[in-house]
Amino acid sequence: MKYQKSIDALFDAIGGKDNIKNFEHCATRLRIILKDDSKLDKEKAENIPESRGYFYNTGQHQFIYGTGKVNAVYSELQQVMGDTSDDNSGNFKEDVYKNLNPVQRVVRVLADILVPLIPALVTTGLLMGIRGLLIELGMTLDENTFALFQMLTDTAFAFLPVLIAYSATRKFGGNPILGIVVGLMLVSPQLPNAWDVAGGTAEPLTIFGLDIIGYQGSIFPAIIVGWMVSRLEVWFRKFVPQIMDLIVTPFLTITITLAVMLFALGPVLQVVETTVINSLVYLIEAPLGIGYIIFGAVQQLIVITGLHHSIGIVEIGLLNSTGENVIQTLTTVSMAGQFGAAISAAFLFKDKVKKSNAISSAVPTLFGITEPLLFGVNLRAMRVFGSGMAAGAIGGFVVYLLNLTSTGMGITFVPGLLLYTGDMTALIQYIAVILISFAVGFVLVRIQGSKIRESFK
């Protein structure tokens, strides 16, 4: 096998293959849960052939192999484990959840619900960019063509609660179809459109003295719908006779969930959601660009904790209410600052192998994946990581000065260029802020070269 030497070194570092409780992989990392964490040798773990770095987070020992390579290593590890992997047949996510604190569990649940929706939201953002590009190139869209583009760009957000309700119901173990049905009822045309009511062009329904409106663009209510549907479905099946289950259980699940959402929890959750999102937006848009500076500096620090998945809720809220998303821009400059610092640090290595590994770890950042760079290079010397943070802060301030925002979410750095094609000025500015952040990170590390080189020894 091609990676036998790496796998043997891995076993040696973790205390043998019998110490593996479960294992999985993501886009860049082999993630292992051990039966006994004390058996791990950290020094050996950090020097496994083919691996670009090691770190421990949320009960998982994570080995960075990089895009593509991690799939091959995982496949060979499966072969080596063979029949001895009986203990690994359990659900990896369940084992991970056992090691999370309450905050981490909430974030992980949100990520599991929202991440599957990103491809659809990315597509919507790209379609907005295409429409803007056509207009920028001088094309005039007639009424019918413009309506077609509106269908392409507005549908995902208009029916966002349906998508979220489906994903949440599936996540919580319920029947996703029931989640879809309740989600569709929340955005039914019979309910006054939430955006029209907010704009003053429609009046809410008044039932039992309560104002009832649609839930277009809502996030939290749709998540609660998924949770309620899954819980009520399980609860009713405990006492509903099997012969009546097909009719009674779905009927009670849907009607009770909808009633609670429309007349009780829904209005409260809408207020909570609006308050949370607006509060975060106010923090980001603090006077003199302070919020932009702070976010640009700490965004990659948030990635290290794993809490960055929850930021997707704010991005969806921004796109839904304003059609713009400054978080995508700030995330990119934060990444660019760390990228510049990592490339600069790579040139400090005299050993060609270490230099090559550092550069290889940094390259995935161009496509929005920073974990190899962070754990394989920058976090090994806090001066490097600090330089990247400073560069991200300066990039954030430039974003503030330019008032630059994107039209979508889910893609950053080079792929993120597609979100700015609708405005050539914005596209040039996006490239400029990336280059500025990269240059600052590169120069700051270069200035501290001798001290950083010592910390790498």
C-alpha cells in the first residue's frame, strides 16, 4: 500500500491500532477517536510521514493529510483495520457528540443542519453574480427575462424555511417529508408575506387577537419545526395503535407543530432571531470600522474553535434582509492574512522537505480550506499566527473603507471571485483586499524572521 509507512507511524503514535475506537475523515483531516487518549505520543503524532500536522479538538485526534490524500489514507486505514474494526462500526458523530460541551453541541447541531444547504445558497449567489455581470456588460433584460432571473435567485431564500425544516427534521431523526409540509405551510401564499408586511405593503392576519404572517427567510422557527416534528412523531407512535399510525401520527404531528409555531413559539422566535442577527450586525458595523477590524483579525481564531459554523446563520440573515454579505468578504481577508504569513514562514525553512510541506499545507487556503495551514504551519509559532491576525485586521479595515460586500455565501478566496462578477469595481476591490492582507501577513513574518526561525527548531 502507498501509505503503509504513514499508517504504521500513526499506529505507533496513538498506541496501536487496538486503541482506535472510531475514525472518519473530512476534506483534509483524518479524525480518530481513541479508547485511551493517554497512550498518544504527541511528538510522534506531529512527525508522521505524509501528515502535515496534528491537533486535538473536541475529543478527536486530527491528522492533516490534505485534500485528496486524506481519502486515500482513510481507505488504506480501513483495509488495515479489517475485521479488528468491530468497535469502529458505531456512529462516528455520536462518539464526537459525547466529547462536546453544551455550547459545542449546539454549534455542531446548527452546522449539521445548515451545511447541507450551502450548495443551494452558493448557487443562488452565483446566479445573482451572473445577472449582475450581464447587466454590467450592457445587456438589457426585458420584463420576462428579469422575472426568470428573479425565479432563479429568489426561490431558495423565499422557501428557506422549507429547506431548513427538511434538514432539521432529518437531523433530529424525524420524517423529512413531514418537515417539508410544515415548512411549506409556514411560507404558504395564504399567509401575508413577511417581507411585504415589513415593507408596509401588506397587513398581517388577525386570529384570536394575534397577528399572523408568513415565515419567509426565517431560520430559528424552521429549526424548531424540525425538532418538534421529530419528537412528536416518536412520542405519538408510543401509544397510537399501529393500524391507525399512518393517519393519526402525521395528522397530529403536523397540526400541533403548525399550531404551536403560528400562535405561540413562532412570533417569539422571530423576535429572538431578529434581535440576535441585528445585534451581531451592529457589532460588526461598529463605528470607525472597529467591528470589521476585530472580525478580520479573529475569524480564523474562531475556525480553530469550530464555532465558525454558527456564523452561517448570520450570513443567511444578512442575505435575506439586505441581499449582501460582508462576512464572506471579511472571512476572505482573514484567510488571506494567514495565507501570507504561512507562505512567508515556509521560506524561513532551510530544509527543503519542511518548506515543501509548509507550502503544500497553505495551498488549500486558496480554495477556502485553512485547517492544514493553521495547524500545520501558523499555530506552530504564535508570531506567525499573530502576524496573520494583524494582516486580517488591516484587511478588514480596508474592506470597511471600500464598503465592500458579496452577493452570496459558502465560498471564499479564489472561488469567491464568482460572487463579485456582477460588479467589475467590486471584483477589482475584492482582489485588492486579498493582495493587501496577503502582503501584510507576508511582510510581518519576514520582519520577525530570525525569531520565528528559532521557534520552528
